Amino acid sequence: MGLAKTEIFAEKENRIAQYAKAFGHPARVAILQYLFKLNTCVCGDLVDEIGLAQPTISQHLKELKKIGLIKGNVEGTSVCYCIDEDEWKQMKSVMSDFLNQDTKTKECC
């Protein structure tokens, strides 16, 4: 498998791709929806709610945390997760700018 060569693209392009990747798996979308629904930090309820194995949930949480959409705090022996509100607002702004582009060409293909 070849390298992605992400360094040749602008920071904004890389960020859009990271957000798109986060939304590219239904488990990550379900995790985000669950966190929004509860509107509080979650400590371990995700396995029962999402219906996937703990290692799978942990991997998806790791991906969401890596791009900053969620944050986690250690409480005792578990990690509690919640939406990172500042990063969520930033993501909405970046994605909105990208998705609200319109073509200027009237006739094409």
C-alpha cells in the first residue's frame, strides 16, 4: 500500500479528510450520536449501547480522540468520554465552508 503523501496538501485539506474519515464508519457516528444524546461524559456504557466488542469500541474512541472530536478523562480505572465542544464547533465551521461551495459552471458534462 502506498503512502498518502498528506504533507503535499494544505492543513485545511488534511483536516477535512480527517473529519470525513471519522464520519466514514457507522460505529464512530453512533458513538458521537450517543455522546450527544446523553449530553454528559460516558464511562463504559458504550459497549452495551453500540453493540460492538470493547476492543472495537476502544479503537473507534481512539480515532475520534486523535482528531479531537471527543476528549477523555481518567476516572479511577476507566476513561470517561465526551464531545469536545470547541473542536466540534471548529469542525462544523471547516466542513460547512467546504460543503457550502457551489459550482460556477452552468454547463458541464
